[in-house]
Amino acid sequence: MILSSADTIVHRELSFPYSYNSKTRGWMDQVRVILWGPTEKIVLEDLDFQEQVRLLMDAGVEVYACKACSDNFGVSEKLAEIGIDVRYVGTFVTEMLKEGWYQLTF
């Protein structure tokens, strides 16, 4: 899932529950969430949002952040400190799509 919306209600009501349930209920074996753009700042500014991301990671959801965006926001190191895999995601997403991964965007 790609989370790029700055609308935290969308994430609290849709993307976080779906990601969490997909992993914990076995709907999918592997779940990846990519923070892209505004969500990278929100995860550091909103402690409830950050806690939801931690719950996803604790459940086994792989959480990534776009390094290009997080560098622009000056938050790459802080994201890495809380356990988020910070990397350039353009080619990463492209490779996943080529491998047959499905993409949901919120």
C-alpha cells in the first residue's frame, strides 16, 4: 500500500486497519506499506499516527519510506530511528509491480 495522503482520517479509518488485518488475519502473506510524501512528516508530528505505524510493524507489516521525499522534509534519520526502512522507492515500487504485486493507494 502506498500512503501519500495527508488526510489522517483516511489512514486511521482505512489504510491502517486494512493493512493490519491483511497481515494478522492472513488475508495476505506479505504486506508492505510505503510512506510517500506528506505521510512521512505526519508520522513524526502525530504520535497517534506514529503508534499506528508501530502497530503495523509489530504485526509484521513491512514499512518503508521514500528517501527522496524524507530527505526533502529533513526527516530521513528520524524515520530510520523508529524502525522504518528508508530507501528510494521509485524503482522498488516498479519492481514490485513487475513481480505481480498489487498496489493500493491511500
